[in-house]
Amino acid sequence: MLQNSKKSLRAFMRDSAKTDEIITVPGPDSITDENGKPVMLEIKVLSNETIQKINDAYKKKAIAVDKRGQPYIANGEVAFRVERDSIKASQHIIAEALVYPDLKDPELMEFFNCSNIADMPLKVFPRADEYAHVSRAVMAALGLSSEPAQEEKESALEEVKN
């Protein structure tokens, strides 16, 4: 026999689900503050909705055509092809998630002579190792990749302590 008991939804009514969480992680070793210590990056944990909107902005839908330029027809309807620029989308996600440094800051963008925030991560972190470090940190904070290796976590904790 089915019971008509209504379960509480209180567990899902969390204030944390409506606010932006900021995570602080060590930046690349090659970027230091006035005291010679690596800077700390501040990363805003973006909502799934925000990440989806960014990904959708880098998706193009066009009519699929054959070599002669004729559209493909499937089940009586025109077929479409979807192209995604996942690299640009990832760069935009990084720029959106970083609170410090703020890659959308007009002064920083002017310094790098850049008008598109999706290009800013490559400008601010031009070395492959710097970009990889920042990309890994942001994607891990957003839950889009696995957590950093244990030795990276321990190294980061040591940096914070010193």
C-alpha cells in the first residue's frame, strides 16, 4: 500500500545554493607578490546555469550540406550540424570564475590590449605551465574536473602556512 506522506524539501532550501562561493587557491609559482610569495587566486564557483550559458554562447548551429551544397534531409527535415568551440568556452569560463585576478577589469584588459574576456586567460597567463595551473585550479573548483593530486594539495597548504 502506498503511503501519502510528503517528504520535507528543507534540505534543498539552502542559502548556499543562492549565493556565490569564493575559493582561494595558490596561483602559479612564477607569479609572486611584493614579498616573493605566490599570489593566491580567488575563484567564484559558477552555477551550472552560468556554465551552460557560456558553453551555449560558443555553439553554432548550421544547415548540414553535402559537397554540392545541397542540404541533407533526414526524416523529411533539414539536418543541422553543431560546431562547438570548447577551447574558447573554457577560456571564458576561467575569465568568468576568476575573482582575483579580475580578468574583466578594464585597466587589466587595456594593459594587455585585449577587448574579449575569453582571450584574457591566455594574455594574463601566457606561459603554458601558468595557464595549465590556473585552468586546473578553476576547473577543479567548479567541479568540472577531478581534484588536484594529493601532493598538489599538500604543497598548496605549505605555501599558505609560510
